[in-house]
Amino acid sequence: MLYVGYLTQVGLTLLMLPWMPLWSFILLKLPLELTPFLQSPMTRGVVSAFGLLHLLMIVLEFLHAGFQAKRLQEVTQSSSCTE
């Protein structure tokens, strides 16, 4: 559950932060040579896409957990039927 919380927080932060005014404030603290690169829409899109991948991993984790639970239930039922 902690892992899902991490993925949610980081995913939403990376998805939203590049498009918020806070992004420009953070860039003021970085070297001036990086500012044009980090201000470009392409870079902002890449950071947002990375956040979207984190959110997609949440869906995959829930699907994986569901399949694991189903498989465990099937194994438990088949072992109780053979006894």
C-alpha cells in the first residue's frame, strides 16, 4: 500500500508540476543555462509523461494483485477438493 501511495504522489506531482507557476519559481534556483531547456513544452511534456507512467503503474499493480488473489483462490479450492 505504501508503494501505491508513492506512485500516486510522484505521478500526480510529475504530471501537474511542469504546467504550474511553481515550475518557473523552481527554475529560478537552477543555473541559467538550463532554463530554456526546462521551459520548453517538449521537456514539460516528457516530465508529465513520466508522471503518467507512474499512474499507469498503479493500475498495473492493482491488476497484478487481482490476478494473484484469483490464482491463490483457485489453488486453495483445488487443493481442498483433492483432500
